[in-house]
Amino acid sequence: MAEKIFTIPLRKDWLKAPRYRRSKRAINSLKTYLVKHLKKEVRIGKYLNSEIWARGNKKPPSRVKVRIEEDKDKLTAELINAPREVKKEEKKKGKLEGLKDKIIGESKEKKEIMETAEELGKELKKEEETKEHNKELEKERKHIDKEPLKEEKETVGKQKLVPRKKDIKK
């Protein structure tokens, strides 16, 4: 039995329950219906459960179309148009292979971490060097700008009077 489809009537059962318990009663009647028809315990999928509880506790759907899937020993009931979840099967490994993978995997991760740390360290050093270089350039510019001003201030008070040609009488 790979897959079966059922349309399950729920209204007849949940009408017997009080309003505040109707969705719960619908879930229970769904389970009893599936056990009765399949002769096995069945899990209810998350999409089917959310469909029943979508309108709250008081108003579950009157009927539901369900797809039954069998995985090894488990039966699961899911909505007919719900997406299927694909599980990846992992290859079983021996103890030695598992240990090798753990050791090698960890060493690869450590190497990658160390390489990224070294790269970041190099980048930080370059940034620091450029900052220091820029500071030195700014100091030199300030020094160059200040020197002519000092000379001008010193020479302003000590200007020599030079006679003009007109002023010189022959």
C-alpha cells in the first residue's frame, strides 16, 4: 500500500459535541475512521491538522479529502493537495569512517577559520598602516602651512626701508 485516498465525513460526529470541542472531536473521529478502514494506527499530518483547526474550534470542515502514505511501518494522513516532504536518506557509515569524517571535517573547518583570520589580520594591518601614513601626511602639511606664517609674522615688524629712485636726488 503506497498511497490511498479517502474522503472522510466529519460533520455527523462533531455535531454531537459542544461547540467549544468540535475541532477536537473532528480529529478524534478522523483517527477512528482511519483505524477502522486501515487496521493500523495513523499519524495526522501538519497540513491536515491545520486545515481542521483553520476556522477555529467551533467550525471544523464537514468533510476532508485525505491521502494516506506509508513509510516503512508508519502510516500518515495528509491533505490531498498538501506538499510532500522529501526526507534525505543518509548512508550508514562504520565507526572508523565516522571518526575519520569527524576528525578531517573538524580540521578542515579549523583550517578555514585560521585562513579567514589571517586574511582579516592582513587587512587590519593594511588599514592601520594607511591611517598612520595619512596622519604623517597631515602633520607634514600642517607644518608646511605654519612655517610661512611664522616667517611673515617675524618679518612684518622688521621691514627695511628701501629708498625709491624718485626719492634719491642727484
